[in-house]
Amino acid sequence: MCGIVGYAGNKNVESVLLVGLICLEYRGYDSAGIAVFDKGDIEIRKEKGKIKALENLLKEKPVDGHIGIGHTRWATHGEPSQINAHPHTDSKTSIAVVHNGIIENYQKLKFQLQSKGHVFHSSTDTEVIPHLLAEELKAGKSIKDAFLNIFSKIEGKWAISVLFEREPDRVYFAQDGAPLLIGKGKNEYYLSSAIEALIRNSAEVCYTKNKEWGYFTKNELAIFDFQGNPIVPEFKKQELKWTEIDKTGYPHYMIKEIFEQPSIFRKIIEKRMNGGYELNFPEFTLPKEILSRVTRLIIQAAGTSLHAGMIGKHYLEQFPKIQTDSEMSSEFVYRNPVVEGDTMIIAISQSGETADTLAGIYEAKAKFLKVISLVNNVNSTIARESDAFIDMLAGPEIGVASTKAFTAQLMHLFLFSLYVASLKWMIPEEELKALLDEVKLLPSKMDAILNKASIIEKWSKDFVDTKDFVFLGRTYNHPVALEGALKLKEISYIHASGYAGGELKHGPIALITSEVPVVCIAIDSEIYPKMVSNIEEIKARHGKIISIVNEGDEQVKALSDYCFEIPKCSEVLSPLLTVIPLQLLSYYVAVARDYDPDKPRNLAKSVTVE
Ligand code: AGP
């Protein structure tokens, strides 16, 4: 996905747009650009690479003005390059457009426009938009009618912002399925794809809804629906503090967010239990009688959120005893699942904008199923499209590799499972209290693990040239093995695979050599002896063992090349602890290999395209 910003006010628009784009850089960093009204003309500056490259270009060729739009790109159509960078314009540079999302039918539209003589320069889908608008204006349409006409032509999920040379005091915007926020300042308005770019300048924020468009000047904001009817903008007080999205002294967002986990857990425990044992989810509006009638659950999510969902499946079957499946969103959408009336869908998404997961929600709603979601952004599209949502309370997660959101998801899946079990009178009071008492001990156990981060940092130097990693776990820690492998591969670019320990001998053991480190999660549990057998099998083939064990485990320690001890906790809650050394391992190995863990190549923080 990409990041869009816009501004109309009295400030120097070049610096406002650059600061905004830097706040959104996690959304994509293949190229960046701005379009500004400079003495009445639209001036374009755009460059391949991170925003730094655009800043350098602007030092050589500055622009001057107070109104403009900007874009930071994650390439979908057309390689990262200067020519494919946004903004894109019509042939006369009288219209400039920045775009997030996908125009699914752009080839057909491009062909039609080319047959009318339009000349295209880029290989992007976006470039059809300024040409479509130019065609409408050439036919004598007003800007309003031009917008309404093209909305019926373009297909896909998208958000755009547009400058028209004929209206040099206005920034136009429109969205159909991708986020666009309007921030209100003093004699100024801001536009952004996400809240991070509005925190410092806007006390109030309007979250536009699907199929809305409009414009703003420095003093006026107008919003309409896709039939042209005016809409009253709803502004909400925005509560985020700058420190929540600043690195506050950490070298990267990812390590800051890993170390934030204990404090986030203390906040979750406080908010969900307010000091006692009464679980509460005030934002969750689904009636209790509907929830207690659910006979089947399907969790659908992507990436790290899917790994959390796989553990959530265990919790929902163990406590409220509801048959639960966890599905990859991108597969769930096309699977046409067999479902009954009392089946409910749980969508898990940190960003709340993942296109695959959103598509899964639309598929579920087409089957008249209730959908609830677990999101980290309560103003997101997924939250809006759900019948009810739970806020995972992790605070903004900027690092592309998800860490604190994962453990916050697990915590909420665990507490929600207990909540539903108590609604259905399926958990004795004492058992509930004992489990919640153990939850309250988790933050200090996380602190104990993080206090030993330097051990992992030291190890990481040994893996700078490693080509392959294997991660093994069982039951609750099988998804943790998958998560550890995902973390390592997505930020250090080392090939890594996660497997259930029991699967090792069914094929993956062929990978084991002295060059292949194997991370084994072997905590006290019913399956501990089986993990020890896995470790013996690997040792017999000279594999390198990196073990995650409970404190005091001398047996596995003696078999390990690297052994990390975590505080004891029950197996059901162990993923909240076993994942932390794996997060640290991926971070330190990436840094040791001189990569930027916050902006891994080819990735973006939220994948808003299917
Ligand atoms: C996690 O480290 C990855 N960046 C990615 O797999 C992510 O979890 C996935 O894209 C789902 O994102 P979401 O939680 O925002 O839906």
C-alpha cells in the first residue's frame, strides 16, 4: 500500500508534505513525490527511492507554495522508478493525482484513452486517473461531474487526492475502500492515509467513509457521496500522542515496539480487568445472547495475524468449547466454506486495512454471517465493516514487522475466550481467577526476558552469513515457530521455515546440516519429551540447536549450541513469552546484516491490495 498526504493552509507546503510523508514512510518506500501549486502552476517533484531522495531533489529544485499533495509508494503496477513515482498528471500537467490502492480495470481504461490520443509515460494503473479526468473536463464537465463520472468507471479499492490547475486553492480527494483522513488545524486542513501524519497538527480528525469525495481549501471543507449529495463531516478528537509514534531514542521502531510489550500488557490488563476479575470489552457491541449462541467460529487473517489466529483457535476450543477453524484470508475468500447460521467469522488485523482480510469479511457477509474483528485501529475499514470489533490496544505499530500487535492479539484472544466461556457458564470461577492471576504475572516475565536481550544480540553475529533457518514448535508453539520464521525472513532476508515438531521427520529433516540452525521451542509441557526427541534427531545430523526453554532446564541446555531460558508459565500462555526471543533474534540478525528492520525490501506495513 502507499501513503497519501495533502495540505492547504499558510505554511510552506513543501516541508508540511515532507514531514507528513516521513510519518507515512512505513506504508511504502519505493519512491516519493509531491505536487504543489507554485505561483498558480502545478509543480511536480518526484524521485525513486526513500523520501530522503525526494528531499535531496527538493534541495536542488525547491518549490514554493501553500497547497499541495504528496505520495510515498509501495509498487503494485510498474517497477519502483522515477517515471512510475506519483504524482501522475494529464498531458498538460493541469491535473495531478496521487493514489493508494489498485485500479483493477486500468488496462481497459488505458486502451480506451489511448485510442482517443492520450499518451502515457508510466506503467502504473494510477496514470489513467488524470487522463480520465482530463477527458471529462475536455467534454465540458464540471470538476464535480467529472469526479462522479469517473467513479462509475474505475473498479477496485482506492483512495486519491487531486490538484486541478483551474482551482489553485483546493485539494480534492476521494476514496472507495482505502483510508483517507482529514485533519483540521487553524486556517488549514490536512489530508493523510493514516493518523500518524496528523498527530502533531490536527486536534480533530475526520475519517472519510467508502464512496465519499470532496475538497478543502485552507478555510473550507466539503464532503459528498458518490451521488453528489453533501455529507456533514464528522470530526473526532484525536488522542494519540507524538511519543506513541516517535522512536523515543530507540534506533528502530521495531526494537522500540518489542520493548513496549510489557507496558502494553499492563495497560491491557488494567483496561480489560480494571484491577479485578471482571472481563470487559466496552467497545464490543455484539449482544451477549448472540455471542453465547455461536456454535462455530472461523478465524481469518494474514501473516502474523494468522499466526495469532492459529493460537486463538486453541483458546476458543479449549475454554468456550466452540469448534474453531483458522484460515488464511487469501484462501478463505475463494474456498466457499460450508457454514451454518450460527457460524461467526473473526477477522484479525493490526492495520484493519488488509485487502485479503477485508475480502474475507465481504465473503462472510455475502453468506449473512456475523463478523467480529480484532483490530489495532478502531477507525479502520475492517472495524467499520464488522458487526462488532475489539481494540487490541497495542498503540500505533510502525515497524513493518509486527511484534507488539502479535502479543496483544494473543492476549485479547485469550481474554475473549475466557469471556465467552464465562458467558456460557463453561469455566469455574476458581479456574478463571487462576488463569487471570497468571496473566497478571506476564508483564514482569516479559521484562525478565527483555532484560537478557543482549544474549540474543551477541548470538546474532554468528548468523550473519547463514543461508537457512528452521523453526520448530508444537501445539500452542507451532504457530510461534511459523511466526519466528516469518520475522526472520521478512527483515533479514534469510530463508527460514517453521514447522510443527512432529512434521520434521516427514520431510524437513532432509534440510538439516551443520550449516542450518534449528530454533526449538521446548518449554515444560506434555509435548516436552517429543521436542527433546526432535533435538536429538537434529543433533544426530549435526544441526545447530538454538533452544527456547524454561528456566532451570539442564537437559535441553546440555543438548543446545545456544540456549535461552524464559520464566516458567503454563503452556497455554507460553506463546506470549516464547515469541519474544524470536522477535529479538530476527531484529538483531537483520541489524547485524546491515538491513533496516523498519523498512524491509518489497514490504509495506499494511497490504491493501489482494
Ligand atoms: C507481519 O510481520 C507482516 N508484516 C505481515 O505478515 C502482516 O502481519 C500481515 O500483512 C497482516 O497485516 P494486518 O495484521 O495489518 O492485517
